[in-house]
Amino acid sequence: MSLWQIAARNVWRSRGRYLAYLGSAAFSVMIYFIYTALALHPSLQGEYPGAAGVVRGIQAASFGIALITFVFLLTSSAAFTRSRKKEFGLWSLMGVTRGQLVAVVLWESLFIAAAALAIGLGFGLLFLRLFFMAVSALLRLPEPLPVYAGPAVWLQTVGVFGAFFLVVSLYSLIDILRSTVIELLRAERKPKAEPTFRWWKALLGTVLVAGGYAWASAPRPTAIILGMVPVTIMVSVGTVFLMQEGSVALLSWLRRREGFYYRAGPFLTISHLRFKLQENARVLANTAVAIAIILTAVGTIYTALVVFAHEALTRYPHPFQLVEPALGPSSAEVVEAELSRHGVEGWVRRDLVTVRVDLDPETPALLVPYSLYASVPRSSGVVRPLPEGPGGALLIYPYTVLDPDWQDREPVPRELTVGEQTYRLAVKADFGGLPVNVTHGARNVLVLRDELVEQIVAGSAPEQRLRVTMWDVAGWRSREAAAAAEALSLRFGGGASGPHFSSTLPEYQSAVSSWGLTLFVGVFVSLVFFVTSCSVLYFRLFTEIDEDRRHFRRLQHLGVSPAELRRFLLGQTQVLFFVPFLVGLVHSTFAMKALGTILQRSVLHYGWLVALGYLGLYVLYYAVTYAVYWRTLSGGSTRIA
């Protein structure tokens, strides 16, 4: 039998161990191939506005995928090599030379690399059209991007991942070539040390994690921003210490509870878990940190999508608004005719005659009566009362503020001069959303009592007065409304002296398009990170499967039934898989709480919604892993062979 046939047989015989490795590598190849095809697409080389930014983002995502995959392949290959040292030692005893051993390992790597590239490229080509259609929709391109997979795409993908597999294969051989035959044979027989609890590591881990949580819970946004890097380092290091020493302390404490420990289930589970968790504590901690990063990153992007779309509504609450001089003829009928022509129905019209005022040279504002302010549905949904007194006023800004105490501030005395008349006001700031759209020369809104607004407008010069007409439509996100808004923007797109048309739709669609594309790209990058992180746990199970098989065989000889063994195995694998996810979820919850402090709004539910989606994928991955692991362990029968 030739060396390549031996290598092929080894790969097929160990297919259970290589399943996650092959699947993760193929998935990474698929995503990298698709992203490279998009980055090199001829239509995105300057043909569309903003295409350069999209290409740069895709290239950065591709680099991230390549880096994650390389680290994953390097770590996984080293774990496979360590688990096969005894096998390599036996080959050496049977007369296999080091050169032949190297050839077999390289042949195995070649088969796996070829399979990963073939599967990844095949599925990448299969889903390429769907990906381009989704990107075209998010970029709001006039027509979908044509499918493109030129030679450069294939060469770059094969070249990058081919180099990865070659480097990883050569690196995995270093440990084998440095080890003697005796060291290879004894690799699996090294006695395991009794798990020991080191209180100083547990204390340090607790202090680091608790300190990081406390810093992330600070009420001031500036403290959160300054603490991003320190908190990340503190929590990451603290997680490693705390999971390692905490697991030993918890299981040792349960072991000392005789009434709990001497029952069959806990007796089998805790005794074995003490050694399992000690050996895998660093892997579990790294997985927990990786999951926290994934949940936080995707949760942050999703939150940004929602928040920036919400900010568009803060500045532009009305789908259609027209501002024009009050002296001239009204163009409201032109707007309504355009709405009807595009099939937009069921609008609610509001009319306002007002003036532009200046509280100071840097604060121009549009006067709005309180009745209109209270009747318009703003983005915050909160209607605040005017300060007491005839001069009570709300000055509404078109943005949010990082100061959490702005609502508790007292009104500030100000003077407003219109014509020859001066009015004394008690002005309170408001950041809860404008009641009218942002207009040229007046980004802020000054809300006064209705009678005071009427008095100021009546005392102003007729040429200073403005007519503001607003149309609210329930289905303003429809294609018909978007088409009408675009047509009206073109029609009233003249100089600043004429009618000024504004709409919610352009800024809202811009936010959804840019952040939607970021979320779309980021989700696939996070999936690569997520799959590789889960695959590390898969490898930890399969690299110890021979030892577990011997352990379970001894338990069967002692009279433990297959059903009890399966329950024990289920409990053990659930702990190894779901403890990292739970820890990562707690970390990401505090991270999202910190993000909410910066944004001055509650965003925890967005993070939990993202976590729920990844939990579904995690459970599915665990179910497949457990099924393959049990089948491999038992040899397809109810009894451990």
C-alpha cells in the first residue's frame, strides 16, 4: 500500500474528528471567496457612489476572516498532532522512517485542504448570486450586480488558503520531529495531577471581572469611553483565572457534600469533570471571551442600525414637509397631486405659519406652538410640559446628548427679540426629537405657548413669515412614498429662497442602507468566528475520545448501564459547551449596558435578541457534536466498544 493510500485511509477512519475542522475551513473558504468576488467586482471600481468605501469594508472583513481562519487552523492542527503522538510512535517502532511519517502527514493535509477548498469554492459559487442580490438591495443600486467570479478571485482564494494549509502542515510536523520515540509513546500516558485550588488566582480573577463590570456600569458616558480597552483586558484575563479556579473550587465543594456526591449521577459527573475542566479551563475561557466579542460586536452593529434609523426620525418626523414664504402662493396642492400620482393615500395634513428667530447668533430656531408640539408623534414619544410662567419655552435640538442629567436641569433665562419687541423666556433644553423637519437656516425648534407664538408672528414683518405644511402617512416606508419623496425633492430642489421640501425617507434609507450592509457583512464574519470557536470545543472532545472510551469501558465493567453512561456524557458535554456561552452572554450584557449609557437609551433588548439567534445556532451545533461524539465513542452500538 502506498503512502498516499495510507493517508487517505487515515483521514477516512478519523472522519469524525475531522468533521468540524473540515466544515469550519470550508465555511471560511466560502465566505472569503464571496467577499473577494465582491471586492474585485468591476461594477464597484468607481461606477457607483460610495463603492470605494464598500470595497474597503469588504477587504477589511476578508482580512479578518483570513486571520481568524489561520489561527483556528494552527490551533486545531496542533491539537490533532498531540492527540496522535502515540500513533506516530507506534509507526516508528514498526520501522516507518521520519521521512515517510512526514510524507503521510503531508498527504493527509493535502486531502483535507483539497476537500475544504473544493467544498468552500463550490458552495461559494452556488450562493454568489444570492449574495450579490442582497448587497445590491442594501446599496439601493438601480439594477442588481451581475455575477462575477473572475480568475483573480479564484487565484486569491486558493493562494491564501493553500498557503495557510501548507504553513499549518509544516508547523504541525515540528513537534513530531523534535520528539523521540519514547516521548511519542508516553504522550498519552502522562499522569494527571490532582486539581488544586489557588486562592490568589481566584481572588484576582474576581477582582478583575467585578472591577470591569463596575466600570462598564458607570453612569457617565465619558467614563465608559475611556474604559473600553482597560475593561476588555480586565474581564478577559479575569475570566481565564475565574473559570479555572472557580470550577475547581465549586466541584471540590460539591465533592465534600457526601449526600450529594454519593448519588450515582453526581458521583460520575463531578469526579470526571474535575479533571476535564482543569485541562480545558483556558479553552473554555477563551471560548467565553470569543462569544462575548461576537455577541457584543453584532449587537452593537444592530443597535447602530436601529439608533441611526431612529435619529433620522428625530430630525425628520414628517415623511413630507414643505417650507415656503407665507406671502407667496402655496405649493401644497402640487405636493398632494404628486402624492396622489404615486398612489400615496391616507395622509394627515398639518399647517403652520411661523417665523425664524435667533436666541443668539449660534442658535437659530423655528417657532412652534405647544399644541402642535404635543400633537406630533416624536421619536421619543414623550411630551414634556412647558416651564411655568408665560415665558416658558422648550428649545429642541436635532441631536441627542451624552449628558444623562439634561432632563433635570433648570430653565435658563433668555431674551428673544423679534422686530421691536423683546420677550423674556425661561428656556429648557429638549433632545427628544423635533416636531417639524430640519429646515435651511433653522435646525432647532423653539416651542412656546400658542398665544405667545400668535403674538410674535403677528408682530413680525410679513416677508419674514414662513408657511410650513406637513403630511404624515402611516405607510411612509413604502415604495410609492419613496418614489413620491424623490420626485418632490427634484421638483423643489432649487435655491434657498424658494420652497424647501424635506422628507424622512432619504436620511432613513441612507442609515438603513449603510448600517444594514455593515450588519450583513459583519454577521458573516462573526459566523466564521462563531463556528471556529465552537469547533475548538468539538476538537477538545475528540482529541480526548480514546481516553474517554477507556474510562467508560471501565465504568461498564463496574456495572454502569449504557443509559446511565449516556446521561453522564450528556451532562458533561452540556457543561463544557454551555458554560462558555453563559459566561459570554453575561459579559456581553454588561457591554451592551455600557453601550446604552453612551447612547443614552436602553439597548439591552437588542443585545439579547442577537444572543437568542446565536443561541439557536449554538444549540444546533451542540446537538450535532453530541450525536457524532456518542456515535464515535460507542462505535454505533449501545455498548462502548
